[in-house]
Amino acid sequence: MDSPTPYGSDPPAPATLKRSLGVVDGVVIAASSTAATSSIGIGLGVTAGAVGLHLPIIMLLAFLPILGIAGAYSRLNRVEPNMGSGYVWVGRSLSPWLGFLVGWIGIVSTVVFLSYTTTVTGSALLQLAGEGGLHTVAGLHLDPDSTAQSTALGIVVLIAVTLTAVTGLRSAARLQKYLLVFEYVVLLGFCGYGLFMGPHPFSLDWINPFTIPSGQQLAQGLLLSVFCYWGFESTFSVTEEIRDPKDASRAGLITLFTMLGLFLLGSFAFQRVLSLDELTGHGAQGLTYLGDRLADQPLAALPLIALTFSAVASLQSGVIPTVRGMFAMGRDRTLGPFWTRISPRYGTPAAGTVAVGCIAAALAVVSLVIPKVGDLILASVNAIGVVVSLYYALTALAAAVRFRDALYHGPSEALRAVVLPVVSALVLLGLGGYLCWTFYTSADHFEASPDNGWFMLFCPAVMLLSGVAAAAWAKWARKSPYFDTAVPTAPEPVPDPV
């Protein structure tokens, strides 16, 4: 099926993006966005702070609804490949307002991700400098836990990877491919070694979710784990640049199962090597600490180098799908024409790519209000986890509505096309809603701290409310034809999953 035209009677943007990518390129982009090394090196410690020594079962449980979401993405992409992905599909099947909100959440959450990953990248580089014996520069003591120092250095890297993304996806994917190979070799080597040589014995309690102390901790742990899987859908944002749209679906699913294997390996290995206090106490430096426990220098520095490569790759891959989503929204005039400009030299939305990099850098500077890198990560990850669960759920519901005719074609087809997406959506909505309620009831004052429930609720609320305001501007000020889309769509036959 050909890519659909934009909503309304206006012609699409005259320029188009080059179809030059294959399935391997799609896997590289999605894997870099998911950033397994960063998620293992940083996310496991954050998640352990919520669920204790239950990382393996939490990672597995979070995978189940995400698999249902991935199936919904795959089927929707088979019938309507569009770089707008959830923004287009939800707008057609549920409501243009909800569709715009999905697109907006994707943009804002990724920009927030870029801003804190900028800081994480700088922190990793400062750790590398310390491992190399460089502890002071011009009288300044280098501190990898300093948000100010880490942000300043990370912005330099962000500028570099943004300029690389301007030149096209092939060059970006080529760079990320080599980074990923190095990261995965290091992860498999150290985590595999730690799995067998760690001093802490295996425990059945690690895979027993019923021993997690409270429902709030379970919900927060699951949402943090959902965040770790977040990014597999990046391949659908470049579906109009992949030679065969089916390859985008294959790439997304390959990435997702690869991440599951790596996360399970990492969570078992970390708990074999590190105690709970060590897991939760080292924050953004967890992978570095694991390396120090398992090897002497210079081998002990390899996990830190892998973490640095992962952060750099995820910075670049985070810019790419965000700009493609904004390009799709610009085609529909829900965003301005600036976002549809294509570089005649590179065939990419170069101006938008640079603009997203600048916005992320500015937000990274604003985030200096949180002085410690670990606290910044916790606040950002919780906020992103809440809103990502919402836009994943809406996309899955859009798939269930679009393929609702499957209910009359046998239980197997109904289960795959309707029941699993709906159940996955309800699970994510329930987790997000419950966690927001616990944030609201856990504090009686506002404070810019990840320990303050009102602040943790304030961050995703700003993302959502700003989306409602932007949608109102697009409908009544821009008069975008996107909001005239008739819903619901007629039911469609269910394509086979990849």
C-alpha cells in the first residue's frame, strides 16, 4: 500500500525523503534509540531503587505489554506506512485531538530524553577522564556527578551528533552500527562473566513479583522498565526512508527481542555481582562500578567506554525520529512549514534537525535546577515513563479499532489483532494512572526534587497540557485540515504480523 497523502485537500510537501535504508539500518536506529547499554548501566540501578532485587522479573513483565504494543505498530505500519506513525494512526482511528497528543508527547518526551542524555554523555566522558588520571582542568575539579559540568561537555557532543544526523540516515546508521557492535561485545563479555563469577548466589526471589513490598513500587518498577524498552518504534518514524516498509516492522520486532535478552542478562549479572546498596548507590556510574568489580584496568574501563558510545548513539538516534515526526505534523499543518524543509544536498530535514538539537541543548541548561545527575535521571525517566505509557496505549487502541473486524474472523485473529492490543493498552494506562495517583498523595507541598511527588506529577502534566494548548493552536489558529478527519475509520483486514 502506498504512503497516504496528508489530511485534507492541500497537496503534500513537494520534497520527499530518500528511500535508502534496509532492515539492518532500521535495527541500528531502533537499537541505538533504545540504548541497551545506557538502560543497563543507568536504568537498572534506578529501577532497583524501586523494586529491590527483582530486576529480572520486572524486565520480563514489562516486556509483555510492550510486545502487544509492538504487534499493533507492526500491523498499522503494514497498512499505512507513515513517518508520523502513532500521530497519524490514532488521529485516523480514534480522534485527531488524541492523535495530535500522541505526536506531541513523542516530540516532547524525546526532547526531554535528549536533554538528560546530553548530561549523561558528559558525565560518562568525565568518568573516562578520571579513569585516565585527569581530575582537574585549569584548577576546576572534574566531578561526573555535577550536572553543570556534565551538561556543558554533553552539549558539545550533542552539537557534533546533530550535525552528523543532518548529512543523512545512512551515515548516521553506519556510525551507530560500529558503536553498537562494540557496546554489545562489551556487555555480553562483562555481564556473561559476572553471571557465572558473581559472589551473590541466585535466588528464586529475583523472579517472584509477589515479594515486591508494595503496589506502588511494582507500578513504578514496571513503568521504569517500559522506559527501558522505549525507542523500538523509532524504526517506524523512518519508514518512508526504508526501501520496503515491511522492513521497518521487522526491525522493530528484532530490536525488541534483542533488548529483552540483553536486559535479562544484565539484570541477572548485576544482581550476581552487586548488592542492593551497591546497585542503588551508584546511579549513573553503575556500569563503571560493575567493570571495576570484575576486572582491573585497563579492561575495567571498557564498560564505561561502551556506556559513552551508547549515550552518543542515543543522542543522534533520538534527534532523527523526532524530526521525522515533526515533518509528518508539518505536512498536515499541525506544525509550521519550517519542519517540512528538506535539504537539497542531503535529502533530510536539515533545518529541523538543527532546531531540535538546539531545543534539547536549551532544555539541558534549564535542567541545571537539579544539581545532581542521578536526581535528574530519576525525574526525567519517571516523567517520560508516564507519558510514553499513554501514547503506547493510544496507539494500541487505534490498532484494535482499525482492525476490529477481526472479531468476526475467528478467535486466533481476534486475539492477535484486538484483544492483545487492548489488554496491553489497559495495563499501561492502569500503571500510569496508579503511579500518578501515588505521586499526588505522597506529598503536601511542591519542591523541585525527584523525592517530591507533586514535582514528579508536575513534569508529565506539563507535557500533556502543553500538547492540548498546541493542538488548540493548530486547529483554530493554523486551521489544520488534520482536525477535519472523519472517525472512526472503516474496519480493515488484519495483515499478518512480520
